[in-house]
Amino acid sequence: MIVMKFGGTSVGTADAMKQVAAIVQNDIRIKKVIVLSACSGITNKLLYLAKKSAYIDEQERISLIEEIIHFHSDIIFSLGINSSILDEQFTLIAKDIYEFCEGISLLGECTPRSLDRLSSFGELLSTLIFYEYVQEIGLDVELVNASLFMTTDSTYTSANIDYDSMILQVHKTIIPKFEHKDIIITQGFIGSDANDIVTTLGRGGSDFSAALIGMAIKAKEIVIWTDVSGIASADPKLISNAHTIEKMSFQEARLLSFFGAKVLHPETILPAIKHNIPVIVKNTFSPHEKGTVIVSDSSYTVSKIISITSKQAVGLVGFTHKTFSITQKMSIIGEFLDTLQCDTYAFGCIENNMYAVISLDKINFLSKAESLKDWEISYKEQSFIAAIGPNNVSNKNPDLLSIFNEIICRYNSMPILLSGISEYALCAVINQKFLHQTLISLHSELIDQ
Ligand code: ADP
Ligand code: ASP
Ligand code: MG
């Protein structure tokens, strides 16, 4: 058994869906679970619609809904699907969306629970259309709703998996289907809580769904199909000559995604690591390319920087306190950030002040925190850059470190060079204006050399 997950761009047009169907059809391994994302851009549109429905007028609401419905009916039309079941199901989903948004409008507020319900329609629509299409071309498939097995708690918008229940439900709902079907299609991203209310696993969560299903069915491999030819030495949309990395360790892939490479959801890796399932990242639009294989541990060691990654906007927060020593500051702030469950990308001390680089969405909590009321907290929006390479990269490789520092300082008069939270990365916080130039130079001088 294998799992194949196709991301938003892979199902974003009728042609892309045909391409996905061809990949599934040409794969000679018999039993497969196909996990689909919503069509590209649709989750954003649904979330926008949900939030806006609380205060826009009826006409505006209907026109936003129609945009989403027409987008999908155009795909159905271009695929030439002629199925009364699809028409019926599609009409039901459309009606649900209208009614649900009307409900949000009447209440005048959109709760996280409503956000999840509405954003789940993206995956429900993409899987429904794909399912009907592949049936028409003669594949032996079944569609299984992910809410039946992806059991979570009720933390809407980023629900936590109830692993025992999820594995049990996968064994009840998916495995028996393989007795009479070869291909099971299901939604990524969607789950449901103990009261059968729809939840979601967080943005980009379909990769995680794929890894969880892979773990539960003991898949031979998990293939993440996307719009680039694997994991590259930098985001190919930013650095045109970035090259695909053929093989990487879980550790490197996790770091890369944690530090900003959108290609994989970080959590994707965990269920696979634990069960030694290889994850392969491949290009839907160039399926013959090998892509990147992510293996459980590095049987090889890298001696140079393998990839550069960035986050365009992060919060650089300075913490000053008159009485605490630097070690005390580090431990108090470190603990505080932990309780915030905050992604902390780097730490550093400059002249007795402590700095942390954190995701922007947690910034507000800092100024309101009672336990930090004696602290002076400053904040700046910056870009973050990480170069990922060998273990203990900053100590064992003074040459790499000095090239890195030199490039950062070349474009930025006041860069802040910090210790990343990992020994495998060199990190810096820079002015957003210089991000692209700095990325290009780092790539050409540290990787292309
Ligand atoms: P999907 O919709 O298939 O889930 P995503 O948009 O989530 O795809 O992720 C794929 C995108 O990740 C690529 O289009 C690429 O721009 C971006 N990306 C960022 N960093 C990297 C990297 N180092 N290697 C490959 N892709 C990257
Ligand atoms: N559709 C969801 C999102 O856009 C999940 C995913 O694509 O992985 O975040
Ligand atoms: Mg993705």
C-alpha cells in the first residue's frame, strides 16, 4: 500500500486533474490511498468568505460564494463529466455553503468552528470532482470522507490528532475497502472531533493527513506530489537556478520547512520518521523526474550548506530587564515562549539584551503578558534567513560561517546574526528590502560554488 498526496496546484485546473489521474493510473502498485488538497486558492477564498460573511450584505456574500461555485463547475465542465450523482452532490454542497454563510451572517460572528466547517468544503469539492472523473475513465475507486477516520480534539483550525482513535478508524474505514477496491480517495486537511464536528489540521495540513494515513496503513512509501521537482536548494520561485536535492534526512527536511520552505508541512515528517516510511516529493507536471527522497536518518553526512530558506516576515523581539543576568533572561524568556507555543526561529544576545525571532501571530501576546510586565519589550518586523548544512555548522565550519556573515553584512548595514534553534543552521535577521538579493548571493556563493 502506498499513499499519494496531491497539493492544491496539482488539482487546481481540469488539465492538472487529468494529469493526476494519469499518474494514479500509470502507477503499477495496486493499492493506493489518494489524498487531495482543495483546488489551489480555494481554501483562502473560503476563509475570506467565512470571515466576511459576518458583516457583508447578502449580495456581496452571494457573489463571493458564486465565484467559488463557478470555479468548480468550470472544472467539471472542462473535464466533461456527465454524472447525475455529481450534479446532485455538487448542488448539495453548494446549498450547504449558502446556508452556512447565511448562518454566520445572522449570528454576526464567525467562530473558529465555523471557519473549519467552511474551509473543509474546498477538499470536499476537489475530491468529489476527482472521484467522479476517475470513475468515468474507468478506475476502480472509492471515496472515503476523512471525517470518518481523522479523529481529532476540538481545537478548531489546528486540531490535534487522537492517534489511537485515528488508527482504529483507518482500520475500520479504509483497510476493509481494499478487499474490493484498489484505490481509495480521501481529503487531506479535514478531521472531526468526538462530537463529529468538522475540524481542520491547520494550513498546509494535507501533507500531515497523508503522513498519518501512511503511518496507520503501514504504507511502503508516501509520495507528496506538488508543483516543483522535489525539495530544492532554495525556493525555485525565488531562486531560478535552485536545484533539486536528491536525498535528504528527515532532520534536514524538518528544519527546512520549520525555517520557512513551504514545500512540506513540518509535522508531515513526524509520523513517517517514527515508522521509517520514506517520503518522496515529486512534480505532478514532470512526473519522470526523480524528485527528493526523504529518508529516516542520514546514512550520509553533508559537509556543505545544502539549502537556503527564508521567512519574509517575522517578529524580531528585544527583551530588556534591568536586574536579570543574561542567563536568567534566556531562561525566563525561553520558558515564556514555550508556554505561548510559539515558533521560535532564533535567539541571541546583543549587549546584554536578549532577542528572539518569532512568528508574527504571537507578537500581541507579548505586550499583554502579565509575567513580562517589568520588561521593556521592543518589536520590529524583519525577514529571516537560514542556511541549512552540516551538524554544528557554526563551530566546525568557520569558513562557511564567515562567508555567510560577510554576505549578510554586504547588503544589510544592521543585520542581526543569531543562533538558530538548531545546530544545523546559520541564521540571520535582515531588512525585508534586501531579502531577495541576500538569498541570491547566499545561494550562489554557498551552494553553487
Ligand atoms: P502544494 O499546493 O502542492 O501543497 P505548496 O505550495 O504547499 O504546494 O508547496 C510547494 C511550493 O513550495 C513550491 O511551489 C515552492 O515555491 C515552495 N518552496 C519553498 N521552498 C522550497 C524548496 N526549498 N524547495 C522546493 N519548493 C519550495
Ligand atoms: N487546503 C488546505 C490549505 O490550503 C490544506 C492543504 O492544502 O494542505 O491550507
Ligand atoms: Mg502544501
